[in-house]
Amino acid sequence: MLLYHILILSVIQGITEFLPVSSSGHLVLTHHLMGNGSTDLCWEQNRLMDVAVHVGTLLSVLVYFRTDIYMMLGGIFKPKSEGFNLSLYLIVASIPVVIVGFILQQFQFSFLCSLQVMSWMMLVFGIVLMVADKFDSSRTLQEMSLKNAILIGLSQILALIPGVSRSGITMTSARFLGFSRVEAARFSLLLSIVAISGAGILSSLDLIEEDGLILSGSIGFAVLFSFLAGWVSIVLMMKWLSKASFKPFAIYRIILGVLLLGLIYGGVL
């Protein structure tokens, strides 16, 4: 893969992984525009480089939330502590998507990864995000319950369909449950640690099977570029949400969804 292709994929993944706009949807669109529209956009070789850029974004969220991670590690043997509870909720919320994701990986339903499906999901869940963001919510993660974690975890299953957005659907669910914008984003991003790690593990055998120094160098560049883009994305989004709403992200999703559907049904794409 050419270096500028790696740069494009890495930056797109880094920017969109944590924003509620669907990183997988943008990768499907990017692959399509880069000439891969006639191939399987989810399950074939495209996914190998996608996994590499996921590693970079994983590192960015680990660095940004290092304080929370230290707190969770320190609370492992302290039941009912804030760190222990947060760890428990993240684990519980991750179980549904891990199970369903493993099943989908075995069957590889290609129709889920079509540009048309992605466009509809981008539009529909953009509207849902806008509705959820109108709720007057101010709960913190210290007020989270096991039931809340389960509900957010179940909603995360929908993110296995490109265009839904893992961060988007979990932030949306948290908003519906009464959590503030910052706390909804915080839980979603911490939850991404498990989700991204799981995606990497599922595809690790494919990566190992790839030979050659070119691929190794490509992976290194992908990790670096996506790490930098991801870290900047997290910093800017968290600052934005401390003062403003999810409305710009919802509007962006709706406009992109409508535009893509128009191009698809118009025969352009």
C-alpha cells in the first residue's frame, strides 16, 4: 500500500474513531473512493491495514485516559471503590459486542458493509444522536449502575454495522440514560479500549500471516499517524463537549448520509 494511502486511512481512522461519526463507515467510504468499491469492504485485505490503524488509536486513548486507567488498576482489589466499579461496568458493557462480534467474524455478512447500508446508518443514527442530545442530563459515572452498563453494552452491538458508530451509539445511549455530555464521552472512550483490543485480537492471525518488510513498515506508519490523529481528536472533542453539544456531529452525519444516498440512488456511486 502506498504511503499516502496509509496516511489517509490513518488520519481518517484517528479522527473518526472517537468522534460520534463512525470510523468504520468512513473507512468503507474511503476504500470505495480509493478504488476498492468492487471488493468486499469489510472482510478482505482492507481490514488488515484497518486493524493496524486501530492499534494507533488504542494507544492514543490509553495515553489520554491514563489517570482513569491508573485508578481502575488501583481499584482491582478494592471492591466498591470508584476504580473497581468503573472496571466492572466497562467489562460488563463489553461482553455483548465481543460475543456478537465473534459470531459476525465467522459468518462475514458482506451486505452489512455495503456503501448503501453505511449511508442509511449514518443518516438514521445522526438523527437519533440529535434527539438524545436534547435531554437535560447531568449524571456522572459515579452514579452509573450495572443496569446502565448493560444497556450501553447492548446498544454497542449495533456499532458492528458500519455507519452506526461505536462511540456515537454508546454516547447516545448514555445521554438517553441521563449522563452529561462529557461523562457520556468519557465512558464511551474508555469502553473503546476493550472494543479496539478485541478487534485487533480477532484479526491478529491475519496480520501475522502477512510477510515482508514493506508490510511491517506500513503498519508502523499507520500506528504512528493514527495515534497522533486520535490523540488530537480526543483532546479537541472533550474540550468541545465541556462547553457545547453533539449537534455539529449529528448535523454532519445527517448531511453526509443524505448526500451519499442521493449519489447512490442517482447512480453516481
